Amino acid sequence: MKSLMMSPNRVFLICVTFFSLGLPAVFSQILEYKFNDSGTTSASTGSDTTAVTLLSSSDVATDLHGGAGSGVSGLSGDLAFDNTASTGMGTAGIGGRANGGDINAVDGLSSFTILGWLKSPDSGDTGSISGARLVEKNQNTNAQISLQYHRTAANGSLSLTLGTSSSAATTAFSTGTSTLGALSSWVFFAVTYDGTAATSNLRFYMGNTTVNVTQLGTTQDFDKGSLNANTANFIIGNLNGNSRPWDGYMDNVRVYGATSGTGGVLSSSALESIRAADAVPEPQSVVLLALAGVAWLMKGRSKRRSG
């Protein structure tokens, strides 16, 4: 009978191919902050490797990495950006931020996707929340991008403010949902924008560690064109100061983008691939398991040959 045993090389190729199929449009990824390092900075593992400096509310470089397992997967090596020293959320407090300086790679984009994860402490802020900055680069009314979080009662929502050379700053809001209001657990958020189109070009998304990515409300018309040149600092978790903090944890913040065309817009299926990979297990774990399996097969084959 013909053996069903595959060669280690073929197993390896199958594993790599299988893993690659789950990866979304990596070519358009610009920034990726996983916060799995230590100290007062955190490196980007995207195509632009500019690190962010972690700053306290007093503008002092401070190690704001969470402890082991504080990241979205809960694995010991998965850390998060810990901004829980903030005195309140959004307009209600002051707090720290992650400051990347003027990252030119996110200027002039014709299309983009911003995504990440957020979580408040178990004793999270109660009541209404307005204007908690998630990601922002704000020079002036014609050169700004600001993704914000809001909450009314039990429902959380997102908003995106864009100011471009063709249009002064205007804000679009998502619908509210209790999933975004459940702040004692990790929540996935995303916004996609296609500046090459004048209509049906803006979408908000959400999910969590067990719920698949879904779109928040309907696709919106947001006729703003491409982003302008922008000399402001790229900020995570606040504005370029201390007065609009996200009072909680953030993890795996990513920016995808293209300076021409629609390549920066990730589909809902691509976002779901990212969400699922960020939840347990992490992609690295899948690769290690695949490689371990290949090593085991090669070891067994070597023993049979020498036996």
C-alpha cells in the first residue's frame, strides 16, 4: 500500500501556505504597535518602524507597558499600552500618551484603515464619555485626522474627524452599541476610509475576543479627498497633550494606507482575520506549532533511516 506520509518539505510548505492565507493585505500596513517590548518606548513592527515614546500626563517619559499577559491574547509575552493612570476618560480627565512624533508615512494617504483594541479597567469610568482620543495627528483644520471614542449610558461609539486640503475638519459618527460600551473586556475597533470616492466610502467596525467583526451602522458618505501633508505628532491614547486621554489599555494599534488608489481599505474579512489572529493564539504561536510539527516529522524520518 502506498504510504500517505508527506515529506517534511511538503508539510512545511503546506503550513506556510495555510498561515499565509489568513494574513490580510500586509503590503499596505504602515504602522503596527503591539507594545510587547519594555521601557519608555515601543517600536513599530510595520513597514515604518518609528517608535512611540510613552509619556505620563506630566510629559515625562515613563514605562507605560502593562504587566505580563495584559495584552489582548492574555499570553504571558503579550503586553499592552497601560494608560490607566489617567484621572478620567476624554474631556473628563488628564493622562498619558504614546507619541511617535511627525511620522510622514501616514501623511497624504488616499485611503486608510486604523484599527486596534481597547479595554478600560474593571473599575472603568462610568457615565457619559466624550472625545477620548484613540489615534490622532492634528496640525490644523485642513491637516488632521482624529479617531475618538464616546459613550452614552451603556452604548459606546466611534467618530472620525478629517481635515484635508479640499475640506476643513468635519466629523462623522458611528452608531452606538453595547459591545463598545462593555469596557471591562477587550473590544476590537476599526475605521476604513476611501478618499478616492465621494460616497459610500467610510465604515466603522467593532468586535471582541469572541465576537466576529461587524460593521457599525451603514456605510457613510464622507467626501474629504486625500489626506494633506501634516507636521503634527502621531499620538495614541490622547491628543498632543494630556487632556483627552483614553483611560485604560490599548493594544495592537495598526495603520494601513496607500498614497494612491484604494489599497489602504481593508475588507471586513481581512479585519476579521486580524481580530481572530490577535485573540488566542497569536500568529507567532501558530507558526511555532507548525515548525515544531515539521521538526518532529524530520526527526522521526531521520530515525527510521538510521534504524
